[in-house]
Amino acid sequence: MGSKTPLQQRLRAALQQRAQARPAPQQQPAVETTGASPAPDLRGRLARAERELAQWKSKAQQLETEARQQKIRAALLSAVSAAGAIEPEDAVELLLAKQPKLEGETVVFGEGESSKTATEYAAEWLESKPYMKRASHLSRGSGSPAREARVAPSAPRPNPRDPASVSEAYRQEILARIAERKQQRA
């Protein structure tokens, strides 16, 4: 049997709790044939059962709605993160106001031919709001917040093919490397 969805797991747990909380059934006395009708008792039990059924249906519908919202939120978070949002959680909240829909396993915005997937819509939305998008020229360190890349200025490296730009020390360094390579080949 495949893995169960969170909704199925919650329903199963709720049913098990309900079964454990229910008292053991009492022995019903045998129905006497003295003319007393068991119909009022059965009508009451039927009414209770219908109320319980309505409560369970309401709870199941609530859990399905919750699961649908979680799928939409996860898909949007993935889409805005991939599109480069600075604060993906904030972007998701703003996109949820656009009322995305879940069609099968795909989150879409709009209807008909003008509908777009969450990934397409998030990318276009972030392009229209550049202040919400991470700049591409920022460096990303290991866990440190993104900052503008700064490189310390260094002296220009001399061009070995231009004799006027090569210092004597650099010329000696190049000649030493060439000599090392020749020895390694020999």
C-alpha cells in the first residue's frame, strides 16, 4: 500500500480516537412483543448518527482545504525562491492575495488560455518588482548575508610578452618555471 497523505493520516487518527473514546456497547434488552415500539429510540440514534456524519464531513472538508492551501503555499515558495526573491515568504504572502488555484498538482494563476503556472507567474511578477528580486551581482557566502562583491585593487600583472612591462624579478620567476618544466619532462 502506498504512502498516506497527511489528510488520510489525520482522518485515520481522528477515527481511532473516536473509537477509543466510545464506551463499550451495552447489551440491549430483547425487544418485547408487548406492543412497545422501538421506533423513537431508533429515530434518536439515527439523528445522532446524522449529526456525527455532518461533523465528520465538515472536518474532512476543512482538512482538504488546509492540505490544498499547504500545497499552493509550498509551490509558490519554491517558485519565488527559484526566481530569486529576496524574502520568499513575503513574496508568497503577496502572491496568495492574487488567488492562485490548484489544478491537479499544478498551481495556476488566471483561467483559460491566459492561465500561467506558479513558476511563470512568479518570474514575471518579480521582473515587474525589481526591488523584491535579488540582484545578480551580489556575492553569496557560506551562510553570510548577501553583500555587494568587493575586490581589493591589485597591481596589474605584467604582460610577459611585453619586455617593457616585465620587471627583472618577474622575468627571473618565469625563467625558473620554464627550467622546472623542462626538468620534469626530461
